[in-house]
Amino acid sequence: MHQPRHCISSSNFSPSELQEILSLALELKSELKEHGKNKPLLAGKTLAMLFEKPSLRTRLSFEIGMTQLGGHAIYLSPSDIQMGKRESVSDVSIVTSSMADVIMARTFKHETITELAQYSSVPVINGLSDLEHPCQILADFLTIQEKLGTVKGLKIAFVGDGNNNVTHSLAQMAVMLGNTIAVATPKGYEMQEEIGTKVEELASTNGGKLLQTNDLEIAVSDADVVVTDTWISMGSEDEASQRLADFKPYQVTQAVLNHAKQSAIFMHCLPAYRGKEVEAVVIDGPQSVVFQEAENRLHAQKGLLVWLTR
């Protein structure tokens, strides 16, 4: 049997494959903007969307993306399937992949995604897990390409929670594309060690560089891109008061952004909490590209869907 390609992690692709997906996404976006529609490249194809966590951007972008490409998307809510409770993950995967052409899952545990991929006969896409968020990072690099004209040779600074799915995927894709990624976190919130090691290995083979620091200014200094994310992710609400105290010095303020290049852009995957991880004047200011970044979830994922199914 032909083994399907999956998108479980940013590192599932080679640098040249990432570039192919981004180029495809740009073409599809341009075609949609110019002609008001895309060619029905996914006509007759169905995407099964398995959700354990709620979402605005993930559901909208995948469902609308399939529609624009002439395909169909089916939304399965947490109560519809209860993966691992009412039915095993392996059984869900075997049954779903016998009918659908692609599976997208948004899960609590990364292991759920890897198990879905293990038993699936069709491509499985990680729509978010506790360890990685590769679709978000494809959209981020699509936005970086549009705003800065390149996805290579940049300094990208992430400020906030290093042990975070966005940070993990961002760091991997950043070094694979030959960038420097500087991650500034409070002590105790660094990237997971296994991911850090993986990023170092990817950096050494692709000309990228990883810098982990507790010093905000060092990370942001001369950066082309400054990224942050919520301090309290879904599942860590019980740590809210401790996290708010620990992360307070790591808020992206205008003063922090001023350490980056004048031409630097600010990114956030949303939802954002103004006055916490980012100052309102930054996220709503001229350097912010957060809404273009959000829209690009649609275009990046369309590129990914076409690439995985061709």
C-alpha cells in the first residue's frame, strides 16, 4: 500500500518541500484574489475534521478552503466521536480513512495525532496538539514571505512561553529555512528538551541557528520578526495566577519592539489578550500583521491540502 504523507510536525517536510507548499499557497491566494475563485483541484474529495478542542481559525480555514477548492469538509465535534473513550483512536482512524481523503485533527495530546497517522490510509494533518502547531507556522511563513519578501536569512524572536506548540513548530521551521530563531522565556518555561535537541540538529544541517535565553532584549535585538502567544494555553488555566506573575516582564510592549529592526513585523496566532502578552498599541499598531497572518491560515492550508493529495 502507498504510504500517505502526513503533516504531524513542521519537520515532516524537507526545506524544499516547505518552499513548494508555500509557493502553492501563494498561487492559490493570488488566483482567488484575481478571479474570485479557485480551480476545483479537490473536486470529489472529502476532509474529515476531528475536533477535541474548540477553534475559530482552524475550522473556518479548513472548511472554507475545501469548499473553495471544490471539495467537502465534515466537522466532527468532541461529543460526536469521543476518541479514546467511546472508540479507540486506531479504530477511528481506520474507519475514517476508509471513507475520507484527508483527516485533520485538533487534539489535546500529540500522541493522538501520531496514532491517527499510524493507522490511517490517507494523509493526517495536525490542526493543533499540545506539542506542535505546524499549520499555524505555515501561515506565519506565508505572511513573512509576503511582508519581507523572503523566508530565509532572517532573525525571528519568540517572546513568552517556550514550552508551547507554536514555539516548537516555529523553531523547527525557522531553522529548516535557514533562519536564526531566538526564544526568550522566563526561567522554567524553556522549550521541551527533546524539541530543543531536534531544532539544534535541524539547524546544523540547514544553516539555521537556535538561541534560547531569559534575556528579552538579546532575543529581540535587531530581529526581523517578533512573535508571541498567549501565556495561558487551553489546559493550563489552573496555573493562571502563577503564569501571569512569571510572564509579566515578557510582555511585548512598544519599547520591546523598538529593539527590533524598524522594518520588523509583529505576529501572534490569536486569540490574543491585550494588556497581557502584548500591549494593545503593538498588536493594533502599524507593525502588526496578525490579521493577515490569520487569513493566511486559509491559503497556507489550501496549499498543504493540494500538496498532500496530488
